[in-house]
Amino acid sequence: MALSAWKQAGESRWALRVNPSSGNLHPTEVYLLSPAIDNFSSTPLIAHYAPQEHGLETRCVLTNPIWKLLTEDYSEPVLFIGISSIYWREAWKYGTRAFRYCHLDVGHALAAISLSAASLGWHCQILENCSTRQLRMLLGLPDNHKNETEQPDCLIAITQTKIKYPVLSLPDQAIQQIALCDWQGEANVLSSTSVCWDVINTIAITCEKPTTQLSVANRDIHKEIMRQHAHLTVNAQQLIQQRRSAVAMDKQTYIQAEQFYQLISRLMPEQVETPFNLLISAARVQLIFFVHRVEGIKPGVYCLVRDSEILTELKQLMNEQFVWQKLKTCSEKLPLFCLLEGDAKLLSQKLSCQQEIASDGCFSMVMLSQFKKTLQNTGAWLYPQLYWECGMIGQVLYLEAEAMNIQGTGIGCFFDDPVHEFLGLQNMNFQTLYHFTVGGAIHDDRVLTLPAYGTGK
């Protein structure tokens, strides 16, 4: 969640971060809930992470009995990372779209944290049964929806070993005691004036999560798949910190079919553990690819079915002209289907608000989420999680692209109804929630890159 570099062009100077954000606006805040750790803190505490200082700001000091009560269901040491969003950081620029942009950024952050933890051999799990009210009390956030208020999103438990039956909630008695503790510090005021986007506040209130009793239903994860990647020799820290969002693509870079298959195999929850094991169910999003410049794969439109159980439904709902031909050149374990062959560059550009970056790379994609039935079966509180999954997919794409010496970027502006019309979708069973593109990036040599820390302002 830290800064990764400073950029400078003339007198203008701005920071980049390890985790991507819409418009580099970064609405996502992070908190650490930690036990007493040698050479760190003599007591359990709750702290806010300050990225510019790369430091922790103590919010609340906890007693050992409270921490013991909070973690009574864990058989080994555990720490927690809390994530929250400030919608105004996006809303001043993007208006009502800020809600989904914020939750896409939560997904980016979740994957960034999960992948970083995995590089240390640690394991992450979202406590999905916790309510919004409980998260507010744990993070010390105000219980209102004013313009600049932080809204709690989720809490991640981090352990050194994988827990067979993950803990998905925390004792309410401990949370109540923490809420009554002595909290320190106040959040900075972001703006002298602000505009109230009532729609965002209404959606946020509607999507507040109650306490739930979900059961762990993750399919078995096969770590062996991860060892097949050729670029595993890449230094994880270097790769994570060098990640950049491409601003424009060069219209000429190609990747090989094997590279494409390798990249998209990292998006299959059944084939990789991190970061998709964060969520109980992480295959609600299916992927539509517009392949432009992949050597060994014909240009056209393709579908990666991340949940085999809905393949029949997709075929029934989508355009009857789609051929659904399984690619013979890819692994049997990779459910990639050709829908249409042909040049799709102009189509992908039109669907992504006429942005050339969608047509100038190696491929672009649509993230298509199960929608109406999913929300009817659970409740509106699941709505943000659909964006989290899309953001997690995006973060994996960012890092996989970097490992191949190319780059990616998220596309938050797109025409959803024309996308659905092209795909033949006539109801709200599936909805497009995020677009993405990967290719050879054009770099501006006029912009200087400076170290993230240690050089002063």
C-alpha cells in the first residue's frame, strides 16, 4: 500500500503507489490490528497506515485480555488488516461512478496485500461474516455517511499457516470492548468545500452488510499450477514495486500464445491459491477477451469461463451466433472458448468509451459478473464484493503483465449497455463491471522517476 515512486514533469510532482487506483486518487485507507510483537509494540494495538511517511499512526492501544478475547477462535498468532474507502476522493472527479471505482480499488488492494503476504509464506482470509457495524467499531470510524466520511469495507486475517477451517467472524463482545477504548487522532480534512452525492450515500447505506453465517465453500486449490510459471524467478518485491498503469499502448507489441495462456491461467481460482482464496466464492466473474496481437491465436472475441457450472447458462443467454469453440492449443484445464474470429480492435475501442488504449494493446477484456440472481440470493451487501473480485483480477493482470515486460491498465469508463447488446445479454443476470487492457506501453521520457522515500519533498 506504500508509495512506489515519485514522478516529476517540470514543476509538477506526484506520487505513485504500489497498488493501482482510478485516476491515481487512492480512496483506500488501511489499518493494522496487531498483537504485541518484539521490536514493534509492547502491547496489542490498532494503527492507521500513513503511506507518505511509510509509518503507522496509533489509533488505539489494546490490553492483552481484549486481544486474547478477540482472537480466541485462532489456534495460532494472527494479525488483521482493515480496509476502508473515502468516496469523496473519487467523487469530486468522477461523480456517481466513484462508488464502483472505490470498490474496484478495494479489490486491487486486497490482491496487493494477499500477494505480498504470499511472498512471505503467509495466508490471508477475509472475515466475511463480520458486519459493517462491527468493522466501524474495530477501525474507529464514525457511524455516518457525510461527504468525507470513511466507510469500512472489510477485514483480512493474516496467519503464518493456512487454516483448514478459516475463521470468518470475531467475537462481538471483544468488538464492543474495543469500541469503548481510548481512541487517538482525527482524520485530516480533505477539502474546504465538497459536493454531496446523495446517490453514493444511498447506495453505501443500502449495501451495508449485516452479520452473516456463511460457510466456507472454497474449492480445493492446487498450488502445483503456480510452480509451472516460467517467470517465477522474477523478484517479487521488485515486480510489485515496479508496477505501473500504462497510459497509452504502442500498437505493435505482440505476445506469444503460450504467454497469453500462462497469464490467463493465473485468473482461474481453481488453479491458483492467491489472491482468490481471500473470498469464499471467487468465480462470479467471467472474462471476455478481445484478442488483437497474440502470436498463435487468431484475432477475435474469446470467453474464459472461470466457473464451469455456468457454461450452459452463458451459451443460452449470449449471442446465438457465437461458436463456443474450445481452443485446441491451450491446456484442457483452461476453459477458453472462441466466440467470434475477426478484427475486434474497433469494437473494443467503441465499447470502452472510444478509448484507443482498448484497441492498441495485445488484448483488452470485459469482466462480466453474475449479477441479478447472485444479489437476490444474498442481498445488496454483496454488490461491492463483485467489484472487489474484478479489482483482484485486475491486480493479477497488472503484475503478470509486468513479469512479461509489458504493462496493463484498468478501464473504468465503458458503455455497459452496448457491451451487453453485443454479447446478446437481455436481462441483468450478467453485468459488465470492469474493463482492462494489456500491451506494450508507450513511455514519456519527459517525465522523471524519483525514489519513493528518502529524498524529501
